[in-house]
Amino acid sequence: MHEIPSVKTYVAIWATLTILTFVTYSVAKIDMGGFNIVVAMGIAFFKMMLVILFFMNVKAESPLTKLFAGAGFFWLILLLGQFFLDYATRGWMPEGKMW
Amino acid sequence: MADSHGVVAEHAEHNPNLRHHFDTMAQQFDSATLGMWVFLLTEIMFFGGMFGAYTVYRSMYPEAFASTSKHMDAFWGGLNTAVLIVSSLTMALAVRAARLGQQKNLQILLVLTMIFGLAFLGVKAIEYHAHWVEHMVPYWNWDPNYDGQPQYAHNAQILFCFYFFMTGFHALHMIVGVSLMLVILMMARRGAFNAEYFTPVEISGLYWHFVDIVWIFLFPLLYLIGLHQHTT
Amino acid sequence: MSTAIQDPQTVERPNYLNAEYGWKSWLLTTDHKRIAILYLISITLMFFVGGIFAVLIRLELLTPQGDLVNSDTYNKFFSMHGIVMVFFFLVPSIPATLGNFLVPMMIGAKDLAFPRINLLSWYIYIVGAVFTLAAVVLGGVDTGWTFYTPFSSSYSNTFVITAASGVFVAGFSSILTGLNFIVTIHKMRAPGMTWGRLPLFVWANYATALIQVLGTPVVAITLALVGLERAFRIGIFDPAIGGDPILFQHMFWFYSHPAVYIMILPGMGVISELVTCFSRKSVFGYSFIAGSSIGIAIIGFLVWGHHMFVTGMSMYASLYFSLLSFLVAVPSAIKVFNWTATMFRGSIVYDTPMLYAFGFIGLFTIGGLTGLFLATLAVDVHVTDTYFVVAHFHYVMVGGMVMAYMGGLHFWWPKISGRLYPEGWAKFAALLVFAGFNLTFFPQFILGYLGQPRRYHAYAPEFQVLNVMSTAGASILGLGYLIPLIYFLWSMRHGPKATSNPWGAKGLEWETTSPPPTFNFDKTPIVTEEAYAYSHKQEVEVG
């Protein structure tokens, strides 16, 4: 199997995750308009990548595992993206001009 | 001639943990791990469906949504995030210990993981209780006046419903996770694992981390968006 | 015992059927072949339950007045027909029976990767089926198989939660089968069985498994939301209290459109096997057929909106979904062209499985091409919710999938049972099915185009002639399905014994005995040649 990461690595990842949790909490108090959600999701995504790559040790896994780990998020984006393809464009067509 | 007896004999000298239809321990380990990843794929889509529906309603009713975040206590949410991250650390270290064949460490780390998992559930229970007291539980205990903002009551109810659905579903996963830890712990105490065979620890670990990741997204989505409108 | 089967020189070899006896040895088995048989029995039962509702529907539609049953009962008939046939027959049909039986054998494995999960999936299926049948017995469901909100969540007075629970539970059975297939195909292949040598049936089941794993959870959560809404009146899907019913359709079709490919891809896999075997030729365009299966699985997730063109969805989303729906035609056409090219200059043998394959290719092509009509925005507005749609998806589901299922069942029956079925009767039944099918559903294209809406128990009198044709065809079709049931059961006792390779086919499943031993092979096979290497050996010894 693969090489085993040191305890130090795990603790460093944990510390980063905890700091990021604090950061995301603090940043959320600042009003940045539409960017609040972007920042929050960006930090969450980064945290997720840390967990996947190090705690779940996907970094050292086979390309197959990486593919399957990635596929879930790809399909999630398909789901959300195509939902919003409808919801985001519903108001674009002015009423009454359709026919 | 070479019938099922031959098959049995062929495996007799192998690791007793090797199931008959696998050729090698590595194949069995890889299959179990891949199986867990495929299972997590379905879990992503499971939560994804909820996230999708929730996001649609949030974008439809932004004001009603902002009004709900007032009732989410970001302190408890943040604390729970921290607790869960610690439990992920102990879980990762438990898998490491299993790999290295450190049986004692493995058991201690599993117990710690369970404790943090239960702590998470405890905090969640405190929060649910607070929602109940504030009449924020749709159907069972819902204030139709919605805190003096009856214009949002209908839509806020939908969002609260998703809040309970998603966090409840996540809590259910936590309960399953803690139970898994208990099973693994008993197996470990029985001496079921060694440096060659620790598949159940590995795949339970993957599951635990996944549940952590779901919360990493739930926390900002449910607790943090709209926080700035209430603090200033 | 009849004397014909007592072949003196073969003392019954140990095989998966005679390895153990007694009901326990079946209900607690982890042998993928026995689980396939359990599934075969269960889905056959469900097929006939769904079939009874089809008979009732066709009887009602014999006359325009709507005199046999009232409209409420009729609503339950078509709903139960759809729910049982889609979720309890079509979705598990080929993967859970033929796939379960053959996938490990075709890749040279002893079993699926997780035999106990495989058994669990059957039990989950049974629990789901019990829920659904309970809904039938208690008084039925009238929402249609699609459970559209807000009717299902707020207004219907029937057993929606019971039936939806059945579908919800059965979904997990489908997920577990898919999970098992994915891991098995990745990790359990015999030495030499590279991805480029995998039989196309395995490729098709792999693609199907991907859809099962990625799509099914979403429909499960959707139905759970419908249940919540129904129980607690929260307003998730009810526009009267702020919900969005179209969101239900998005979530439902995110699974249910790809599910259409769960229902057809394994059928395509079977046809690829049949066409090469009975043309005695290596398949034309192997990698294109294999790749198109994966292509269909992926594109299948990008087109669901074509079920929703008239719902009030954004026009821009409609444009996108319409455009991408046309794209599905490409991989589907690749398959049809490659099968045709495979047959070209082949030494075609007109055995029963091949007759079904011919039926499939013709009927699927009609079903697929009429799908393009429906993907066209303007045409869809005209024919939505008419019999045109009904005819279209029956051409794909019944004309495609059921044809392939029957073809595959005939093809692998000697392997499954160790016995041969009567060829004459089988050919006769295949022709009945083909004729009956077309007589049933072709008139429905015309009816729909003329404007007869679906899901009504009464219709305008001028449509009666075509409806009578349809009912007549359904009777022939029903007979065509009953005859195989009888001779398959007969052959298990009285059919002549099959050799290990009665068709002279290629593939690992034919290299082991019929029926195969418990762990499929006496020795793990080593694969040294490409799939379908028919041209290496022109003369074929037919046993």
C-alpha cells in the first residue's frame, strides 16, 4: 500500500482547518454583498480539499480513486448548474412578448 | 476434478481474512475501498439533491432566508465545526495507527472519535431545543406570526424544513458513524486487525471524513450567510 | 422422469443448482447466480402484476365511453402499471438478472465483489415490492408513475406515501447492484481481461451502474420530500404556500431521465452480444459501441428538461435541453449502425435470440427517432401528453428493453438452466411478440398525432378503430409473453441437456459448464484474445 503520513502532517492539517473555520466565521460578519457566499463557499471548498487529500489520503491513492472522488462533485455541479439554468433565466423573457 | 474442494484447499494457506472470491488481500482491500468511494458518490448525490432544492428556495426567497439566519446560532455551529474537525483528526490518526499495527493507540483514538462525535450530537440537541423553544419547528411547533414578520412565515417554514431535513440527515449519519466506531472498537479489542488487515477501519474512516465534509458545507450555508446583517 | 434426459455418461456434475438444496440454501445464498434466479422469479411476478394492469387499461379503452371503470379507477390502473413496470421490472430487469448472472462470469471472476450486499439488494427489492403491492391492495395510487406535485403531495387521496416508500426502498436495491457492478468490473477481472477486451454487455452494465449510483439517490430524496410535504403540509412543492412544483420535476427527472437509459443500456449490451454471435463475426466498431454506452450515461444527465417543455420552465433552459437531447441520438445511432455493419456479410443464423435482436433494432430505431420529434420544442408542444408520447416510450421500453431481455433470456437460458428450450415454439412466440407489439403501439402514434390525450378513460368516438387495433395487439402480445413462460418452465424439467456452448459463442461464460459450478470456473481463466474473435475460427461447432 502507500506510504503513511506522519502525525505532524495530520496535526498541521487539523490546525489549518480549525483556523479556516475561525476565518470563515469572522469574514461572514463583514458585509461584502454577493461576495459573502463566494468567500464562504471558497473556504469550504478549500477545507474539503484538505480533508479529502490528507485525512482521506486521496493524495496517495490511485488515479481511479481520484476519478471517483472527483466524479461526485462533477455530478453535483451538473445538478446545481442545470437547476439554475432554469431558475436564473426564468425572468429573462419579458411577459407577454412570448407569443 | 478440480471442484470446490480444490478451491478451498487453494485458499487454506492464505490470510484467514481473505474471502473466497478474492485472489489476494490487496484485491480485497482495493475492492472494499473503491466500494466505499462509490457509496460516498451516492451519498454526495443524496445530500446534493437536498442542497440543490435548498439553494433554489434560498435564491427564490432571499429576504425570508435572511430572516431565518437570525435564529441560527453561529457560535454553536462554529463550535460544532471545530469539534467535528477534531474528530476527523482522531479518526485519521486511528487509521494511521491501524496501518502501523498499533492496537492500543487505535483503540484510544477510536474512543476519542466517538466522544467527539457524541459531543457534536449533544450540541445539535441543544440547538434543536432552542428552535423548539422559539417555535421554529415547522408543523409541530411553528409560530405562524413568525417573530412579528408574518409575511415571511410561509417561506421561512420551507427553509426551516430544509434546515431540519439536512441537519437531521447529517445527524443520522453521525449516529451511524458513531455506531460504526463502536463496532470497529469491539473488533479491535477482539484483535481482529493487524498491519495486513485493517480494511474496516480504513473504510469507516472514509465515511467519517465524508460526514465531516458535509458539515463543512452545511455550516456556512446555514449559519453564516446573512450573519453580517444581524451583527451590525 | 423422461428417458431422453438420462444421458448415461454424465453423472450430474456439481453446479450452482445442485450444490445445495432446500429453501434456506436459496434465501441465504450469496452466489450471484442464485441471486440472479431470485431476481428473475421476483421481476417475472412483478411483470405479470404490471401486465394485469395493462390488460385492464386496454380493456377500458376498447370502447370510447369509458364504461368499464370510472375515471378514478382508471387513473389507478395506469399509475400502478407504470410504477410496477418501471421501478420493479424495467429498472432491475437485465442488470439484476442477466447482469447478476453474467457479469462476474464474463470477466472471469468467482463472484461479485460484495456477495452479501448483492443478497441484501434482493431483500431490499422485495421490501420495496411489498410496499408497492400493499399500496395496490389497499386501494392503489392515482398520481401516475411520475408522482407529479402538487397533486401527489397535496391533493391525491390515494396511497401515495405507501407507493412512494416502495419506490424509495427499491432505489437502494438498484444503488447496491450498481455499486457491486462498478467495483466488480474494476477490481475482479481475470488476468488478461483488459478494458479493451471486456464484452460489450459488461460495458453496458458498467454504464448502467454509473447511472444507478449517481441518479438514484436524487430520486430517493425527492420522494422523501414528497412524503414530508404530504405528511406535514410544509409547502415544499405546493405553490399555494410558497413551494415550487417545477422543482419537483427537475429533481424527479434528474434521475428519471437517466433511468430511461438504465432501462435501455443493458438491452443494448445484450443486443451487441447477440448480433456478433449470430452473425458469426467480430463486432464492428468495438470501441465505439463501448464508448457510446458511457457517452449515453453521461449525456443522459444533461437532457432531462425535455420532459418539462410545457411546464413553464425558462425558455432558455428549454433551448439548452432540446439541443442536448438531439445529441443523445449520436451514441444511439452509433450503436445501431455498428450492429448493422456487424451483420453485413456475416453468416447470419436465424435462431430465436437473433429474431429478438432484429426486433430490437427495428423497434428501438423507431422509438429513438420519434424521441427526436419530442426533443423538438415546437413539435413537443403539440404532442405532449398524447398517445404519441406513450407510443414513443413503449417502443423504447417494450420494443427495446423487453425485446432485448427476452432475447438475452433465450440466449443464456441454456447456461442458466442447463437445458434447451423448444426452438419452434420460441420462434413462434418471438414472432407473436413482434407482431403483437407493433399492432398495439403503432396505432398509438397515429392516435397521439391526431390528438388523443393520454391518461383519460374515455375518448372521442372517431378514435375507436385504432384503439380496438391496439387492444387486439395487446392480446397477441400478452400471449407472446405467456408462451415463453410456459416453455421455459417446461424445459427446466424436460428440455434436452445443453452443452457448455450450444451457440458456438465466444466469451468466458461459454467456457465453463452449463449450468456453471458455484464459483463459475474450476480454474481462474486467463484471457489471451480480444472479445468476439469469431473470425479466427470460421467453422463453428454447434452442440
